[in-house]
Amino acid sequence: MPPSHVWRIAIVGGGPRGLAACEAMAIRARENGLSVALTLFDPEPRPGAGPNYDPAQTELNRLNIPGRAISIPASPLAGADPVAGFARWAQARTDAYDEDHYPPRAELGRYLSERFEALVAALPGGVSLEHARAQVRSARRGEDGWHLEAGGEWRGPFDDLLLSPGHLVTEPDAQLARWQDHARESGAVLMDAYPSHRVLEASGSWAGRAVGIRGLGLSAIDVIGLLSQGAGGRFEEQEDGTLSYVASGREPSRIVPFSLDGLPPAPKPANARIDALYDVGQEHSRAFSAALDAALSEDPDQALATICSAVAEATVAALEAMGHPEVGAEIAPWLARERTQGATHEDADAPPAELLGRTLAMANGTLAPSPGYAIGQIWRKLQTPLRKGYNPRAVDPRIGEALVTFDEGLKRYSYGPPARAAAEMLALIEADLLDLRAADDPDIVTSADGWTLGSGTHAVEIAVMIDSVLSSPVLGKVDDPLIARLRAEGLLVPYGEGLGAHVTAQGQAIAANGEPVAGLSLVGRLAIGSVIATDSVHDCFGAAVSRWADAVAGHAGSAALSAAFAATS
């Protein structure tokens, strides 16, 4: 194809999904004989990893999936070892590779960065790739294509614009906005959990001061690690297998996390043997896929019940195989409550530390799983068929809202931390460093030096507050300037109430008038509702990016044929 027919593509967001998009487009270009110029806009110095997997971050930040479950496929481009799948790459670099090991996020970041470098080195003829180290703040569509404002200048035109954002900043809720004002006026310390190095650097002056953590999820567990091991403390294993904490003396006086429900996430099964007890066989996997297919075509009020029925069958089968039929009898009623009431919990009245101990025993296989724990593990194993059945479809937004809410509610079981992290939390509680007495939606008032959490005997004075609550991918609340402008122009609209952007199965944006937006696509978590189960590195290299690349290659090929015909006529 002549140089004048180069198809120009801008990709905004250079994390794993942006990397996967570059790979997919390079492959389509090679297969179809296309000339493609890719420009990847991302302010990070090392594309591929993104801030979540920054190779320079502390090794204390670990993935919430073990090495055996990180099934990132090898790059489709032929090349050297860095483009191999993650497991092979990690095994080649670790003397004693352990499949039950939860790798540091920085390790996955190093792999992704090397994979990007390998992609650049292996680009097929006719394909170029530029990394533009700038944040895109605005975009406008002209007759010649898309123009982007980045780094104080306008770039373009581009034939296609793909948005592949990760975690975006959202407008602060009323509570956080008040706290921000209070911190500015009083000098109290309020900071975000990420980037982690800022917390580590600042924590050197927090010894002997109480630190509050807003949130009790995976990000809070990261912060707890920074304030304990990051302060020089260590864990020692006891004869009974439990852990004890040896303090360095540089820790805060206490660490006080809290959330709306006060429930810590349940840890994943401790090893491959226990995890395999929750495997979903082919029969039940096919039954789930069939139920999902039927549900997405039926009355929205009945859809979730149909899906839950298949989940119940798979869970009961696993429990019976484990020898726990008595738990199996509770599965259908539990799902009915979850479906109709949302985020219920069989141990809602249990103290958080007691609940943490119970779920750790379930993860270790020394206690029968509760209904919620068993369902959460089965639901985790069904994420791939869920994506395969849901994401290529145009789903009724009412079904999307119900299923996304259900999926989010189960994350307290399905997206839990390593069992080791739960054991460390219990050791920190025993050492009187981690304090969960105000964990359950405490009363919070500002004070001269910070905040007071709880009241009476549960009151705790807090000098430092860390916000570990990550923003939800709700399109209407995103504060990013590029997204805000596209939203204001009606080029990005919500798929449903409290959901992400409305896009097609190929990722193409649907405007406020109901029509596709030429040359504008979005993939990833900000499309939640149009797609589902996006919060996984596996999804970054999944079918959504492939569908986008196929569509763009089709457009580029048609344009090239038209140009060639015009040149010879």
C-alpha cells in the first residue's frame, strides 16, 4: 500500500490493554498487508505496565492471583523470550518457581514492559509504533479524522481513536470532599493509597501515630503491608503454622481500616489442591453458558434468576464432591437473598477479626466452606464463560445493571487476597497493631489534629488518613478531561444507571443519538455494562481487543482498496 494510505491509529492508555491493542493491530496489519502507524499516548515512562503494574513499585504490592492462574498467552508475534506467556517467562527467571506464589505486581510489570519492547523490535514491515509520553486532554473530530491535544500541542489527524483507560480519577464523594477541605485547613494528613512509594516515603514520620485507612479491600491490604513490613517489621512462622509479627519500632501506634460494611475480603484457596476442589467441570460449564445465553434473551426480571440457578447447580456439585452436602442445601436460598437484597452475608454480625479467621480456615481447607465462600470460588471459575457469553452481545441495559451489581457484590469472595495476606492481618491484630474495632461504618468526625472514628469505647483518634477506595468505572463521575469532553459532546454516554460507556461488541462508541461514533472506540473497565468482568489482566489480552482490531483492519482494508481503485481509474 502506498505511504499515503497509511492507516493512522491513536491509542490512549499504555497499560496492558493498550499493549494488547498494539499487538493485535500489528498482527492484523501483517495478515492483511496493511500499512499502519500506531501512536500510543501514555505519560508513563515504560509502556505496557501502566501505573498498576509499575516495575519500580515496592515488592510488597502483590497480585491477588497466584502464578498458576496468570494465563497471559504468548505474544502472537514471533520473537525472543520476553514475548512468551507470563508463566514461562517467570519460570525462566526464578530458580525455585512456585505455582502457588503470588508474584509482586512489579514482576508482572517487568514482564509487560519487556513484552512492549519486544513488540517494538518485532514489528512487521509497514507498521510503526510511537510512544508519545503525554496525557491526552482533549479530542476533536475533523473532516480528515481525529485530532488530539497532548503535551500542550495538537496531534493528528488519526483515522481511529481507541481509549483504553485504567483506573481514572472520579469526582470525590461528599465525605472525601469534606476531608480534603479539612486537611487543607488543619494540616492533617490525607493521601491516596497509590502510588505506594509516596505512602512509604511519608510513613517515616508516622511512627507512634494512629493511621486510618478508608476501605477494607485489596488496596487496604497493600497499605497495611506498607505500614508494617514497609516499616521494617517481619513475620515469623510458629510451630502451629500461624504467624507472629516482630515489630521494628517504626510502625504507627495502630492501623485502623474501616468500610461501609466492615467485612474483610475472603482469601483465596491456599494452594492448587484446595483450589481444584472448586473447579467447574465441562458439564456444568456448558450448562452455565446455556443458561447465560437464555438469560440474555429473556425478561430482564428473570434473567439473573436463570443465571443463579446454573451457578447453584455447579456449586452444589462441588460441595457434594467435597463431602459437604449440608452446605449445598443452603446455596439456592443464599443466592436468592443475594439476588434480591444484594451484598448479604451469612456472618454479617460476626466481628471482623473472627470472620477473617473463619474465611482463612476455609481457604486452608480446615473448615467447611460457607455458602458465600463456595459460591464466590465457583463464580471466579466462571469468569471466562461469563465474558464469552456476555461481551459479544448487545444486552438489555436492565440485565446489564443487575448482572454487574451481582458480580460486584460477589467480589468480596471471588477477588480476595492470598491466604498469606489474611494470616498476616491476624498476626497484626494479635500484635495490637491492626485495629478493627471501628471497621464497620464508624461515626467519623473531624478533630483539630485529624479525625475521630467511632464513639465510646470504640473511639479512635486518627492523625493520618489514607484513602484506599478505588474509583468505580461510572462514566458520569469520571473527572478525566478527555472523557469529560467526549461525554459533554454526547460522544460517550452511559450504558445504564451507574455504569460505564455504551459501546458495541467491537468497542465502538454509541453516541447520545444512538448512532455509532465513527473512528471512536473504548475498551476496558470504563465500558462496564456493555461488557462485564473487566477487572482482570487476563481480560486485557482477551477477545474484546481482538474484536476491535478485526473491525479496524476491515475499515483500513476497505479504505486501501478504494484508494487503490481511485488511483488506477
